[in-house]
Amino acid sequence: MEENKMGVMPVNKLIISMSLPIMISMLVQAFYNIVDSMFVAMLNENALAAVSLAFPIQNLMIAVGVGTAVGVNALLARSLGEKNQEKVNKIAENSVFLVVMSYLAFLMIGIFFSGAFFRSQTDIEEIVAYGTDYMRVCCCFSLGVFVQLMFERLLQATGKTIYTMFTQGIGAIVNIILDPIMIFGLFGFPALGVTGAAVATVVGQTVAGVLAVALNYKKNHEVQIQMKGFRPDGTVIGQIYGIGIPSIVMQAIGSVMTYGMNQILLAFSATAATVFGVYFKLQSFIFMPVLGLNNGVIPILAYNYGARNKDRVMRTMKHTIIYAVCIMTVGLMIFQAVPELLLSMFHASDTMLEIGVPALRTISLSFIFAAVGISCGGVFQALGKSIYSMYVSLSRQLVVLLPAAYFLSGLGDVRLVWLAFPIAELMSLTMTLIFMTRVYRKIISRIGK
């Protein structure tokens, strides 16, 4: 195996070349998520509320897909650094098997649990009807998103991140084009309303998934997938999930947190829960670039850890944290300066503005803390210590955030509930720095010795 660019290219240039395409593609993704909700908001506020309340299941789907792919990404990149081609191919082949298993799980959820999930949150029949149809389509036709997430990570693991910009970008463009057509029934298509938004989403994901598979077979020659005679390898799958399960749990916790926050906010009004859903759409514009940076950096760290190059590991870490803090600082300034403008994109009523403006300004105070946490979480994943990220995420969202929000809600003012976010993120930062000190002492300082 010839030397990969992750072992020789100047670190700053490497981070930019690896991360920038992912950051751009994830920004496009964030844009289409917002456009999706903007079109749905044109129907009515209950339609927007239904899409917002569906977020925990969509987030759980992404958690399983991304978490599994993170395990594949880090393990595959490390095997490349070790020049172990046989293991590289075996990891990739087992990843295809895991994609199919993940899809079958969510197919069952979509068929049997969509209605019950929405009835557990609200008794407003219009929201239940909208949400059940939306969730059923997203789950039952979710194979595309699992294929997309996995095959994009195979490209990222070998340093070919430019191609993931094409897959995510084209998938997002297809979604954006289809949204108004399917929702409002343009060009002879039936008007499907909220269901149309789900159809546009799954079609875009499927197109991106097919393209990701094609690019792997044509361009990713460092990974060779031969499924003929394939049998699942328990050892490899265990290693994948040894890295991936903490990532899955971390993101899945987000679903639990969102579901819990929706229950707390629905006690005030459906509008408060809608504001929370809109916040998640808006914050993706800030968090997606940082997550894209992180996704680009994980294989760099894993590769150089496998190659026993401490200097490149350290320089990659420092650059990543600086870039993440800069991005989040810009996001903080935007959320503080123009929250009314951000909410107006969703046809916000006066009530929604009254609740949403202080919400955006308060929650965004946590952005800088989150930048450091996300960056260090990428280090934990690349070095095989994803369990630390899981501990931090569990503590932030379940041990601190939800209890704090519940306590503050008891004071009777919804504006106080948003303070739970900066409180939880500050605690998270403290834990992250403690774990980072331990990782440096026990792993990083010993690289190459």
C-alpha cells in the first residue's frame, strides 16, 4: 500500500482539504433541512409542529447510521495507517451487512410505532395525523440514508472527502427541488402536504446513497468490497461497535433529550415546542460545519495514531479546536444579533417571536463550550476512547439538561427553561477537559514510544 496523504501532507492543508468538502456538503444539508421546514410552515403551524415532534425518531435514525459509520471510519483509517489491506476490505464488507440490518430495524419502527409515538406527545389530532404519515415514510424508505452515511464514511476514511460533497450536495438539491412539488402538487403531481416533505427527503437520500456507492466502486480503490460468499465477522463487527456504540448512544441520547424537552415545553404551549424544533433547524447551520470539520479530522487522527506519529496527532488536535471555536463564535454573534430575522423564515407568529427570540439568544450562549466538546469528542473517537464522549453526552443531556429544564419550568416562565442549555454545556466542558487530560497522559504522550 502506498503512503496515504494523511501521513505526509502538511497538517493545516490536510485538515482543510479533508474537512472543507464535508463542511460545505453539511451546510447544504442544513440548508435543505431549513427549506423543508420553511415549506411545511406555509401549510400551518400544526404541520411545522408535527415535523418538529418527529425529530427524535429522525435523530435516532441518524444516530444509528452515523454511529455505525463512525466505527467503520475510525477502524478502517487505522487499518490503512497500519498497512493492513485484508482488514480494510473485511471492515468494508461487514459495513454493508450492518447497513441492511439498520434499515430493517427502522422499517419495523415505521410500520408499527409511528402513530403511538405521536400520540404519546400530543392529543391534537391534526398534529398526530401529519406526524404519523411523515414519520412512516421517513422510516419505511430509510435504506437510502443508511447507504449514504456508510459509503460516504468509506470515502472519508481514505481521504476522498471531496466526493462526499457531491453526494450530499446532489441529494440536498434533489430534496429542495422536490419539496414544493410534492408538498403543494406542482407540475401535475398530487398535493401531498406534510407527507410530500417526507417523500422529497427520502428520494434525495436515495439519490445520494446510489451516488455514494457508485463513487466508492469507481474512485475508492483502497477499499475493495466483494460480497460474494460473504459471512458476517463477529470480531470485526464487535470492533466496529466498540467504537461506534458510544457514538450511537451519544446521538440517541439527543432523541431522548428532545422527546423530554418537548414534553416540558408542551406543558406551556405547542408553540414553545415548535420554537424548540425551529432552533434545532437553525443551529444546524452552525453545528454542521463544526461536525463536518470533526468528520474530516477523525480519519487524520486515527491514521496518524496507527502510524505512531505523535507530532501530527497533536498539531491536528490544536488546529481543530481553534477552527471550531472560530465557527461557533460567528454563530453566537448571529444568534445574538438577529434572532427575529432567523425566526421570520418560518412565518413566525407574534407568539412564536415572543417565545423564540429569548430562546435563541439564551441557548446560543452555550456555543463556545460546545466547540471544544465536539473537537475533543473527535479525538476520543479516533483514539478508540469513544466511551468518554458517551459519558459526557449522557451527563450533559440526561443528568443535567433535562432535570435543570424541568426544575426551571416549575418556576412558570418558559424563558427560564432555555437556561438549562448553557448550564449543561458548561458542565460538559468540565468533564471533557478532565477526560482529555487522561487521554493525553495515557495514550497521546506515549505514541511512538
